[in-house]
Amino acid sequence: MSLKNICVVLVEPQGALNIGSVCRVMMNFGFSDLRLVNPQVDHRGDEARQMAVKAGPLLEGAGLYPDLAAALADCHLAYGTTRRFGKYREDFVHPDEAGDELLPVADSQRVALVFGREDSGLLTAELSLCQRFLTIPTHDELPSMNLAQAVSVCLYEVSRAQGRRLGKRAGRRKLANGDLLEGLFGHMRRSMVAIGFLDPHNPEHILRTFRRIFSRAGLNERDVKILHGLCRQLDWVDGQRRKGLPETSGEVAAEVPVVERKAAS
């Protein structure tokens, strides 16, 4: 429910093109709750529709509010965007930080991203209605961003944060247990000593590096099976070498168990 519980609030937007563009980018990243506070233009006019493209239904369904307090009445957390710093405007977060912060709240409560007027942004009184302040780091020569572009940056970062969370939650990758890993490392040790890659007197010196590499990778059971298959290939090739027989790829493939070839496919 995270993205469905996040609303985009535009305070007194002055450009129909911007409103339409915001609708389009919201649909790009999976957001659907647009709230307009006292818009200064016809948000359903031709200009807005042209920029919204296929996000027309979102434009049609935008909520209208007389002031920011009304727009935030059902929100538990609001991020007010601003480029001005000073008294009462402290403790800023950047869009990537905001994404990680707000999503856990949005799992069960409504969160708002509030954007101000194109020419003057949010008033101090309006920022006072927000619990957090958000700023986009830009170059000092031209610090203020176009409204629709600022919304794009923020929604992109929230979408990225959501992707990271879903990846962590998916739980599809079951890591190999210690017995499987030690069995693999034992096989690697024997195979690599046999071909002369590891020092037989100190095989752990290089093998520890492989342990670190595979620890970072986070091997699952299928990965372990494939690496066992690789070691078996090394064993077979080494056996052929010791017999003085040609080491052809066809003969190697013929020696690999069918189950291992399937696992590698």
C-alpha cells in the first residue's frame, strides 16, 4: 500500500503545463493521489491535458482544496519542499533520504509530498504544517527547479526506495547453509590443488579470498551446484591431462552429469 498512501500536493500551481506534467510523472512512477490547493489555472484545460497524455484520468480525479491545512487533514506525515534556508527552515533531507524515511510510514498511514508555487514556493506558515523539510541539491547559479521537474526527482527517488524495499522483502533467494558451503570449499580446495592453482602446503591463503568473494555474492543452493559442476569439470580435465588424453570440450560435456548441465542452463 505504500505508494497508494503517498499524495502529491501542489500549492497554488500557476502553470497548466506543469500540472499536466506532474500527472504524467506520477503515473510513470505509480502514484495516483494528486491534490491541488487553490490552483491559479484551469487544471482540466487543453494545455494540462496535452502534457498529461495518458494520465488524463489522474488529472480528472485530482482533489481540490481551499488551503494546505485542508489538503493535509488526513495526512500523518508531510514533507514540505523548499530551496530557502534560514530561521524555521532547518533539518533538511534530500529526496533519496526522504524515500527511505517515508515508505515505512506509508505502509499504513498517509504521507504527503508538498510543492509550492512556481515563483515563490511555500510560505513559512505553510511549511509549518509540514513535519519534515525536503530540498533538492542544485547548483548555486540556478538553484530553483521547474515545478514538474522537482516533482519528478522526488518521485523517482521514492520509487527507487520502494524498489529496494521490495527486493529485500521478496525473500526469493534462499542462501546455501554452512554445510553446503563447506562442501563446496572442500571440493574447490581438492580441485585447485590438483591443477596447481593452490599451494598444497598453504591452500587456505587463496581459498580465503574465494570465501570472501562468495560471501559477498551470497550463494544459494543452485549457485553451489553450478560451482560443484565447475570443479568436476576441472577434475575431469586434470584426469585427462594426467592420462595424456586430448582435452576436448565435447568429452568434458559428456562427462558432466545431466543434472549439472540443467542447473547451469
